[in-house]
Amino acid sequence: MTDYIVRAIAKEAGILALACISTETVADGARRHRTTPIATAALGYGLTGAALLGALLKVQQRVAVKFDGSGPLVKLVAESDSYGHVRGYVAETALPWPLPIEAADVAEALGDAGLLRVVKDVGLPELAESVVPIQTGNLDSDLVYYLTMSEQVPSLVEIGVKLEPAGGLLVAGGLLLQLMPGQGLIELAKLADRMDDLPPVEEMLVEGQTPEQILAEIFGEISYEILEQRALVFRCGCSAEKSQQALRLLRPAELAELIKEGEAVIECHFCHEHYAYGIDVLEEILQQVEARRA
């Protein structure tokens, strides 16, 4: 099933709604990082959460979600832009964990103490960063806390990742409902009750429901309008050129040491891509660095 995110609005109720399926995107990230089942599930939460926040952005804007927790996964980082391009990684990709894996296992592996950072690039000279303490280790609940406390926007977030009994990824997806400015909490509270009465989002996806059908289930008799459907894909912005730029930031002595070793290999944390540079390229970069310092 192709991944995508749906944006909808219920004008009379004053609710903006997002629903997505992110299975293939998460599977791509898991393949790249060769994650164990628990790391796959955590990555699924991170990539889906970032995708939902990214869908709230304006064009050419980006958001990063950084979860530094007390659990054995140590760190989860996920980024998204306004175009549905997401990337991310967990610090401990090879963490073992007994099967089956449920949401509570992911929360335990991430940890219920630490910091959640949300960093936005909205085109200003400086990045906008918000930091809140981790509340539960459940990323969707902690994103609700961030949206409520830092952005002061009452919101509902539900992220679901379901693994097969053997540990393979089955589905991933999520929901975000947000109160529009100047609206009361009554309608959002009604939708929260409605969501409590429905199966978890991952179970609805397993049953074959689409994001549009899930939104229809949630809104019920409330009038709403689909605004757009946007593809989601795991895509990294790294490149050989950017990797070379990183090498140009090294000191001449460091470059000389790499030349002595015969090559330099740069690995992207987000997509696990490797960029290798031989002696000829390194010597050229060294000459450029020395000329700049002269």
C-alpha cells in the first residue's frame, strides 16, 4: 500500500485533522538501518510523528523530533518537511527485545524520563527549538504534551505500529487532530471520546481501512472536508557533495591522517548511506583547505 497523509478540516467544529499510513516509509527506514523489531517499532513511531508534524508546516519548512530518553534505545531522531519527505534513526539499532512487541514495550525501550526536542526550520535566520520533559515514553502522548505546552494548541495524537508475531513490520500510521484558533474544547473532547471507542489506528489499518475511512469513522456525523492527499516517502537530503563539504571543515592534519589511511568513509546517520573518498579526492580537498588558510 502506498504511503500518504490526508489533511481535512471540520470548519463548524473548528478542527484540523490529519491521518496517514506510513508502513512503506517505516519499512524503508528499517531496511536501511537493519533494525531489530523493537528499534523498528520505535522508528515507526518517530517517522510517523514527524510526518504528522510536517504536514502542519508551510512550504519549504522542516521539523525535527528528537527524543532523548532514559531507555536502552537511548535516542530517536526523525525529520520531515512540508512535502512528505521523512527520515530518521534510532541510536541502538541492534537492541534485542522479547517478542511480541506492543506499544508499552516501545515506551519502555525509549524511557519515561529525558527530553523531547522539536526543532523547526521556518525560513528564519535561527531555528526555532522547543524542549519539554518526556512524560510517558509514548511518543504520541508526549507529542500531545509538547503541542499543548509549547505551541499552546490543544491536540490529539495517536500513532500505531503493529509488528508480525515474528517481528516484521505489518503496518504503521497515525492521526493528529488539532483545535483551530478561537475554538472551544467541547468538539475536540467529543472526538477524543469517539477515538476511545474506536479500535487503535493500527488495527483499523490492518483491517484495510484507508486514512480517509478512518477520518470518516472519527468525525461521524460532524461535517468535514478533505483538503488534500500527500505522498509520504523516506527520503534523505544527504549527498556526495554535502559529504565533501564536511571533509572541507577538517583541519589539514586530520585530512593528512585520512590520506595516510588510504580513504575516508562518511556515513549518514539518517539513511545509512556511505560515501567513500579515495586518496586523489582527499589530496584535492587538502590543497583547497590549505589554500583557504594561507
